[in-house]
Amino acid sequence: MKIVVPFKSVPDPYAGPGAAAKSVVNPFDEIAIEEALRIRERGEATEIVGVTIGPATVDEQIRSALAMGVDRALRIDDSRALDPYAVARILRALVAKEAPQLVLMGKQAVDDDSNQVGQMLAGLLGWPQATFISKIEFLENKTRAQCTRETDGGLEVIVVNLPAIVTTDLRLNEPRYVSLPGLMKARKKPIEVLTCEQLGVTVQPLTTTLSTARPPKRAAGTRVESVEELMVKLKQEAKVL
């Protein structure tokens, strides 16, 4: 079974304010990479192909995926700010080229939180999908996958036929540590670079980001001496009562 794992390079979500700009593999996609590796270690996958879209500056994140254990790495060379639909269309062309039995990817990217690419890709391919999964098992000689989904109402177990699109949630696993020797070895591995033209797809982003801004700082809180004083402030100052 071949697994394609799309991943995105995002600003480090754990970097504090004022920290030097640094990009990392999207945390949800890192979970997808880890799960693909575990599936291969169980003998249920023969090849894991990591793919990302971006300019040459994202090669560092591709090296991280290779250091984790991805067999092959592909980069679709495109430096534009692509919206989810454009990304899904590019990935559809890549999936048609690679013909995997499973596309395993994070449920969302932490920079835009769109949570749309997996669902759009499934729709474009006409494949079944299992989103927000916290467990996956293969059935009937790897022709079907049983997935446990995280929902607001609890855990939902569904079965999908393969090939399918599966998106990962936080509780699926804990990604392995990428060692420095592993990163050094990954630098020697090739990265295949393709263009949209080579994939036979033309995309034009339909969404434009006009601006981004941090939310305003919250005003400092105050202490009250009694419930009566609190009620007065809620009525007269906050005007919520």
C-alpha cells in the first residue's frame, strides 16, 4: 500500500512574540507523517510519499519529514499564497500521478485554520473520507479502513473503502523526535521538484488576504471586595446585567 502524506510549512506556533521567524512542519501534518510511519512499521504500507507546495525555502521542512522516515519527498514549486481550493486541485493532480491507496493528512493548518483541503480533495477525487481521526485500522486485506473520529458528541467509528482521504486529529499519536544525525542524513536525500504545468493543472487563488492583525490587548482586571460591589460593576460599568 502506498501512502501519500501532504504537509504544509507553517510559522512555528510555539515561538514567542518577537522571536526570530522560523517555519516548521504543520503539527497536524506531523501527526499524519508519524501515523504513516507506524503503518509501514506494522508491515501494512510499502511506501510513504511526502508532498508539499511552496518555494525552495520549504525544503528545510521537507528534510524534517525525510528525517522522520518518509521514503520519498516531492515539492510542487509554487510561491503564491494558495487558498484551500487551489491546494486541493494541485493535490488532486499529484494523487492521480502517484495513485496511492491512502492520502493521510492533518485536519487543518495552524496558520489559517481553514480545515478544508482534505474535504475538498475527497470531493474532487470522488473518494470517501474520514476526518478528525484518533485511530485507524485496516480491514479485509487493506481494502477498507476503520476510523475512529473525534466529534463534539463523542467518538464515532466509521468504515471507508480504500482509496480514501483521512485527516488526523491530535490524539492519534505523538510524533517521534527528529535527531540531528537524522537531519544530516536527510540532507543527502533527493527532493523531486515538480511544477503545476508538469502536473497538468492550472490554478488561480480565489481568496486574497487583505490584512492580518493581532487582537487588541485586554484591559487589566480589578478586584472587588464583595458580591454586592461585583453586581454594581456588572450593572453600571460592564452593563451586562
